[in-house]
Amino acid sequence: MELARSDNVLRVPTEAVLEGDAVFVFSEETGELSKQKFDAGLSNWNHIEVTGGLSGGTRIVLSIGRAGVEAGAKVVPENADAEP
């Protein structure tokens, strides 16, 4: 049963979302992670719609449970050769 639907929207994987509708964002300039809140819309077990606070192309952390993943951490993306 489908209760609501949004087409052509920005969305993030549910597994990447922290409590309080935030994600860890990777900065290409500094190589650091920062915590960024966003406005959430419709959601399901797989994805959460972004209605504000993030833009397309922003690199976010999917493995938030991995040791050392925190705001201010210096990181090298595992897929550094991949296009964002």
C-alpha cells in the first residue's frame, strides 16, 4: 500500500542518517568530516527524502558505525577515484 510518493527528489540512504536528521559530510577542501543537519521529508526503510540543508553531489558517510567516524576526523574516501 502506497501512502505518499515524491518524484525527482534528493534522498539519502537511511543507514547514513544520524539521530536528529543529520549526516556526516566529507569536505574535499579539508579532508575532514562535519556533522550537518538536513530537513527530512518522506522516508522508508531504505531512503529519506531531503527537503533542505543538503544539495546534490554532497559526499556523505555511509558507514557511520565504523570506528573513528566523527566530526573533525581526517579521512580518505575509500572510493577516492570515483566521481562524487
